[in-house]
Amino acid sequence: MKSLTMWARLKSPWVLHFNSGACNGCDIEVVALLTPRYDVERFGIKLEPSPRHADVLLTTGVVTRQCAERLKRIYDQMPEPKFVVAIGACACSGGVFKGNYTVLGGVDKVVPVNAYIPGCPPKPEAIIDGVVKLLSSLESSKPEAKTSASA
Amino acid sequence: MARKLTVSPMIKRVFSHLFTKPATCKYPFVKAEVPDDFRGKQVFDISLCVSCGLCSRDCPAKAIEMVEVDGKRRPLFHLDLCVFCYQCAESCPRNAIKSSVFFELAVIDKSTLVIKPESSLQNVSGAQ
Amino acid sequence: MPVPDQDSLVSVLQHKIGTVGNILPGQLGKATIQIESALNRKVIQILLENDDGACIIALTGLDLGEKIGLMYHIRTKGLVVTVKTEVSKEDPKIATITDIIPGANFHEREAADLLGVVFEGHPNLSRLVLPEDWPKDLYPLRKDAKLEGVSSKLADSQCNTQPEVKMQQSQTDSRLVNIIVGPQHPALLEPEKFSLKVDGETVMDVEPRIGYVHRGVEKAAEQRTYLQDVYLIERICGICNSCHALTFVGAVEKILKTEVPDRARYIRTIILELNRLHSHLLVLGHAGLEIGYETLFQYMWRDREPIMDLTELLTGNRVISSSMTIGGVRRDLKEEDVPKIKTQLAILRKKMDFYQNLYRNERSLKMRTQNVGILSKDDAIKLCVVGPVARASGVLTDVRKDEPYAAYGEIPFKIITRTEGDTFARLIVRLDEIDESINIIEYTLDNMPSGPYRVRVPRIVVAGEAVNRVEAPRGELFHYVKSNGTAYPERVKVRTPTFANIPAFLKTAIGGSIADVPANFVSLDPCFSCTDR
Amino acid sequence: MIKRVIDFWLFFRVLVFPGFTFILFFTLFCDWVERKIEARMQNRVGPAVAGPAGILQPLADLIKLLSKEEIVPTNAKKRFFRITPVLAFSIMVFAICFLPIDGSSAISSSGFAGDLIFVMALVTIANFLLFVSGWASSNPYGAIGASRVLTQFLGYDIPLFLLALTPAFLAGNLALSVIALSQYKFIPFIILTPWAFVLFIITLQAELEKDPFDIPHAESEVVGGLETEYGGGRLAFLHLTRDVQIVLGAALVVTFFLGGPYGPVFFGFPEFWYSLWFVLKVLGVVVLTEYITCLFARLRIDQVLTANWRILLPLSIVSLALTIAMVTWVYPLVI
């Protein structure tokens, strides 16, 4: 039974995208994933409108002071087996904007992050590679260890 | 109002797509073809470096830090900060930093994104 | 539009304003008028009488030690005229000009937000760009602002588990329902908040709250060298990044008076037009997504991928091209790439016939976009809107024709305008501009000069100031750069096209039905990372 | 004391073959076909990883949703919030059991005279329960989405009923099985009244909330519609309700206009061939509705309502009148 739910979780990771202060270079690459050339629906990935439906939170952009609290709230609203993927140099660590007065730095300052995808912006294939690596890391590690990710 | 009955071209196009091959590249199973001067992960050659520090001074994201490696100051690359603009490769007087097309840099834990100078020698070969 | 020669405009200004302030022709655009702060309304009134098409481009504020300088950059007959005044730092008060030019509303609110200038008579001087919990009297763009301790405090306002929507009765009128389109919204790529007061189906009032993507780029630009600033300024907006880079680089080149080689100017034109192609295809597809036309979104973005591949081929990255640098371009155009570009553009041109046919014949698409959010021509001029939004309402404004930069002076192309001014017109203007851009690129490729593509430039920039304008896909992009003889710029002011276009959305949304808001909103092609900087 | 032998054959029919299990897996299969066709029409590949050619993708979605954490918002109406999705799903499946799937309906002796109206009523109740689930989640977007479901559904219910009367009138009986059977003996009603078929497909498009009448699921206006607050198992049931409604709509079209499950029988016992014909016909209708979905943009809510009251309702009355006229005067002469 445990392997069946794991198979189901790996085969249909529903995705929610939140831009907490990006230059929308990474956002158009995330949306480009849905288009015919990359088509992530092959892996069962669907872009979901509400945090309640999503398993994986794709965050792009440096966390600005105004967005930090929204990001935390959206992360809290997602049901339990949830993961966060930080896309782009801004989400990983603040990138070029690190040190500005409204910038808190990378996404891991607000929510625990499971996978980092560097690049400015990372190619859509690099984002797919990141999600595949995240999913395969869940498969290898035991189910209960997965959400206590490194803060 | 007698409007000319305009037939939307979509009717024919959508139906014809049922029989055309989908425009999807099967990425993880097929290697993505990338132009040869794509700005991927940079490759640092420690033998050419004269530790002048120009790269870390010019880096817009301050992603290069000069660290002591057996007596000499070498650049340490923070790939999570780096925006892959290759300004370091341009301002390096000895061309010690070269470009590569390696773009699959996704990692699970963040510490692997810090490329130390001496380890960068091995990953020159293991980069792809 | 015939470009008046310098003397006629300056002579008119000399004649009308000569007594009041001194005029320095040729500085900061066509002419600079230095006046007392009390006379700003009068001078702008005179400028308006001289040319009723005049509108404000930007309001630059800078910290001059014990005084705060304010510069109104006005566009008359396609050219830039700067009105310079100064206000004391202790009580920075100046009269507002929003009643003369309604388009200046946002500009004044931003100057008040970042520099602490008080505009008397301004209808609503509330926070525009800075977060709500920002300390009251701390103005980031002032030189003496202490900013270190502030950024670490994480504001923890009330945190309830409801998704970001509150539906409560507005205080003023019980019938009005207040719907907030929250920062996290599946249809919008970026966070911004609009609270709409709705009476039944019609929208009574729209209150925008932007600033979620405010990363303080203008302050950061003062702490980096010019070389690093090119990469920072370029990342203000991912979609029109080469335009930002070229505007900044062009301004610095004006200060340094460097002569950019022809080949570099032609390569810059190609990269800009590729950027316009991919931006227009992006918004036309995104419009499909907003009005529920999933198939159109998928087809448009599929046909956009070859353009991204071309950008990647030329510059090394699909989106952030990083190809502009002070003094030219970073990479040369290789000979074997030219045929690849030509074949891809030929394919795209053939595909555009299908989309032209679709946009003009698809009944449900026309039902959703025609007569939605109509912006009349004089509203467009009064609100100082730019780019396709202005051209769709019949306003003839295009920086490529008014003040040619890069290689646009030598390339024959026509400006596309329409008169309806509704969502349908704005989308069709962009659709036709795609064909125009393909022609430009092909013309540029055909007579591409040979020679160097880059010129050495000193690291220390001589003291001076310059303004520069570029026609970004969304409209006229304006940069003001002031240098003080060191390797760090004194002040960099960026005014992006969406910043000027948002008032148009506020005006057209009020009175329309709430079901029209998404279509009207996407036809604006809003880019909030541009607006917030 | 009623002595009733437990009829295992009835259990098998209700629970396994034409009953619950078959309907559930057929719904998942139809959902897969729909996603694949929609992807192929948009020049994409569609689900391809879960099982061969992604056929287990809906099953994977279902199991994953069932295994997720259940969140009940604080100020939601707890009782309604928990039970309405499951109730809506079960009513919808109960409605399908009345349709003749393999020659006779799932509950074998259930075909009574007015079961056409009974099935329509069940669908109305199920949709009303969807409204209640949206209202119970006490989320502003949920309330807006729920009220849109109601306005659209009640608007399109009347033309649907009128158009459903056409085949009943042709067969002269309100029983579904009789309607299907009479078409088998005679000719499918689509040939007799093609206009009713076209109108029924358009009304069905509005029933199933597919483009161009896709208001309740409009992401740009109403974030998640009535599903915004639901997550995990309840969301799975809401999605299943929508998919079963698509299968039910297609099955209604098949029963009314395409001759129900009946078709040429080649060898072996007829039930197998009847259910095969039923599956093929339903898939045909599902593909047709999916094709229409990909063709149009979403209309505004006021355009949808005017389309319903000003165009569709009068047209359905005219089509009924035309049918009556044709049947009483023209057809007797021809046939």
C-alpha cells in the first residue's frame, strides 16, 4: 500500500507557481513548461490555481519584504506532503539584488526549500531536470524523512 | 445585422493537429541540443590563474570570493549567486575561466553549489 | 511627424519662458529650463499650450546635499524637454501638476514615496512602491538614509488561513462589494493587488497596490560600478531586458560621447527586434490564457520558441540576453548564423497569416475583446500612455521614429496605429508590429556593415548627466543617468512603459463589467517587475 | 417475512460490471482520453509517464489526492464541507445506473416509464450539491464559483429538458430503455432530428462547463471556483463528479440520438457487443465535446446568459415544434 501512494505521488506532482519578486524571466520559463515544446503534462504536472490543490510550490524571484508574509501564508495553506523548488539565482540566494533594502535574500529564508535550480533564468529543461531530481530524491529517501527538509 | 459568416481558421487547424506529430521534445530521455556558445556553468583552470582578483571585483552578483588555496588567492564560485553573465571570463586577463554548455545544475542541498578552486580542477574533466 | 529643428522649439521656449528661467538648449534632450520651484505649474502650462500633445515622461528626483532636485521630463512633438527645479530638504513642498496632466499622478506619488517630497494638492499621496510597514520618515533614495537595519525585520502582519481574498462590504456604500484580486493569482504571472469596488456586475472603483516586486534597483545602481550596473539594470524586467540594457548603455555613451561602431548599432537593432517579437508573441498568447482560449495560448507559445532559440544562438541565453555593453556589443554576429535567422523568420511570417486570419475571424475571441476598455485619443494623451496602448488609440508616438537610436534612422519601417482604442485594437496593433519587426530584422541582416563591434571605454566616467529613450515592446522606456566622475553613478532613474500605462487601465476598468477586467488588463501587457523596479 | 434470496447476479451487475466499478474505471479512462485528445489538439503529448502512454494518470491523480492531508478550514460549514462532494459523486453514479449499458440498465429491473425525467432530476440534484459544497467552503472565490455554477446550470436545464423530450416524443415513451430499443428497431434519431442533436450538444457543452461556457472554472476571474478550498480526498471526489457528469452527458446523447448500446452483433452473446458499442459511442461523443472545447474562447457571464435565454431556449422550443410537425405530417408519408 505504501509503495502505491508513493507511486501516485511521484506520477502526479501538482504544481503551484508563486513569484515573490522576480524579474519574470524565470516566470515565463515556468509557464513555457506548459507549452507544446516542453509539455510537463507528460509527467503528470498540472498548474493548479489554489494552494490547497498543490504538492510542489515553484517559487521564483528574490523574496521582497512585502511578499515574504504572502509566501509563508501560501506555504502554510498547502496540504502536508509538500515540497518547495527555488528556481533561478534570485530564489536560490537573492542573485544580483542581494543586499538591497527591500530584499530578504533567497526563498530559504522564509520557507524550507527542497530543491535549488541555479541559472538566470534556468532553461526550461533545467527546471524539468530539477523537478525530476526532486522526485527521484523522494523515491530514494524514506517517505517520512522528506518534509523535514534542510531549512 | 447581416455579418459575413466568417469561418474561424481554428476549426481546420485544430482538427488537423489530431494527426500531426506533437511538437514536444522528449527532454529527459533525449539530450537537449544547445548552441555551442551557450552560457552554462563556467569552468575554471587553476594553472592559468594569476590570482589577480579582477573576476571577483567585476562580478555583478558578487558570486566570486577569493580564498586562500595552498598559499595563493583563488576564486571560489558561488553558483547559487551566479547569474552566468560571463563578465568574469571577459575581464580575466589570462582566460582562466572558460564557458561550457552544462546547464543541468539543479541540486537538492545547497552546499554543493559552492565550487572550490582546487576541486574545480577535477570538475574540469567531470563537468559534462 | 516632422521632427522640428532645434531652433524653432528653443526659440518658442525662449520667447515664452525667456523671462522666467534660463534655457540651456541641447542639454538633457532638446532643452533644459531651470526655474524656481513655485513656477513649475506656469511653465508646464505654457508647454501644454505650445503643443496639446505634450505629456510627462518622468519626474526625476535626486538628492543634491542640502537641496532636492526635481526634473519634469516633458515630451513635446516627440522630443524631450526637461524642467529643472530645486526644493529645500527641510520642508520639501511643491505644487502638484496632476490637475494639468493627470498622467503625473503616479510619478508624484513615487517621488513622495522614495524622496519625501510633498506635492500639495495631490489627490492621494499614499504608499506606492514601498511596503506598508516601511518606517515613516525613512526615504531610501536620499544619500543619508540608514538602510542596513531595516531589511532584516520580517513584517508579520495578521496571518489567517484564508487564501488571499477578502470579500467585505465597503464602508461607504452598503451596495458596493470590495473584491480584492490578491497578490497570488493563477492568471497573473506576478504579484500585485487590485481592490475593485463592485456594484453588482459593474466596477465602480479600482485601487491598485503595487510594490510587491520593488527590489530597490535605483538605490542598488548607485552602489555598483557602471560595468556591473549594466547587468543589474538589465534584470529589472526579464521580458524586455535588452531594452533596459541599451537605454542605460546609451545614456552612459551620451555622457562619455563615445562613437559606437556601425556594426554594433546594427547588431543591437537585431537583438531589440528579436526581443520585441518574443514579447509580443508572449502577450498575445497570454491574452488567450486570460480569456480562456487555451488552444491559442499553446499555439502562440509554440511558435514563439524558435525566436527564443535565435536569441540563445546570438547571445548565449534564451531570455536575459546580456549582449549590450558600454561601447558596443559583447558578441559578434557570426556569418553562419544569418541563414538560420532568415529561415526561422520566414517560417514565423507564414504562421502569422494564420493568426491574422484567426484574430479577425474568430467570433468568440472578438466577442471577448471588442468594445472592451475603450481609451479615447485625448484620454490617452492626458494620461500620457505610451507604446501599443497609445498607438491603438490613434496617438502617433514611437521613439524609433521620433528620436532614432541604434540603426533605426537608416531602416525604413512604418508605425502601426488604430483608432478604436479597445482591447481588440491593442492586440491587433501588436500582431501587425510582429510583421513589421520581421521586416526590420531582414533589412538589417541584408545591409549589415562590417568592422569592429566594440570600442574600449574607460572605467571612470567623466562627470555629466544624460537622458535616453528606447521603444521597448510595451512602450517608451526612459533612463536618466547622472555621473560624478567616479566609477559609481550618482543617480540612475528608470521610468518604464507599464508605469505610465497603469492609469489607462484604472480609467478604462471603471464603468466596465467585472467580467471584462481580465481581458482589459492583459491587453495592457502589464509588467510589474518593470513598474516596481 | 419476506423471503428473498440474495441475488448474487444483481450484486454483480450493480457493483461490478455495468455498475459502480465499470463506471468508475470507464470515467477514469474517459478522463485520460479527454486529456490526451486535448493535448494532441494543442500539439502536445499529454500524460505519458504513468503506465503505458499515461493511461494510469487519472488513477495516479486519484490515489495521490486520497493520500493527502485533509484540511477543513476553520469557518467552513463542517458537516456540509465533508459530505457534499461524496454525495454529489454517488448521486451522479446512481443516475448512470439507469442508462442501458449492455442491453439492459445496471439495476436490471429498474427501467420504469418516467426514468428519463428521474435521471435528469438526479443530475440537477447533483449539481445543486456542487453549489452547496462551494457555499460550504465559505471562501469568497468558492461562493462566487458556486453562484456561477447555479446561474449557468439552472439556465441550461430548461433547454436540456425540452431537447430531451424530442427522442421521447419520437419513441412515444419516457423510458430510456424503450427509447434506445426503438431506435435499434427503427433508425437512430440523429437522422430523424439532426437539429435536436446539434442543439443538445451545445446545451451539453454548457452543462458540463466546458469552453465556451466555462465560467465556473475560469481561473482568471474565479481562482479555483468552488474547488478553491478543497484539497485531498474531497477534491478527488469533486473532480470525479465532474468527470462522471461528462460520461453521463455523453451516455445521454448516445441513448437519445445514437441508438443506445445497440449495434450489429457478430458472434457470441450480445451483451458483450452492446457494451462495446456503448463504450465506442460514448468515446465518440467525448471526443466531439473535447473538439468543441478547443475551438472557442470562454464567453463572458452575461454573454452566456443572453445566449441561453435569448437564443437557446427559443431554438429548443422551435426544434420541439419542428419535430412534432415532422413526425405527424412528413415522416408518415416518407416511411
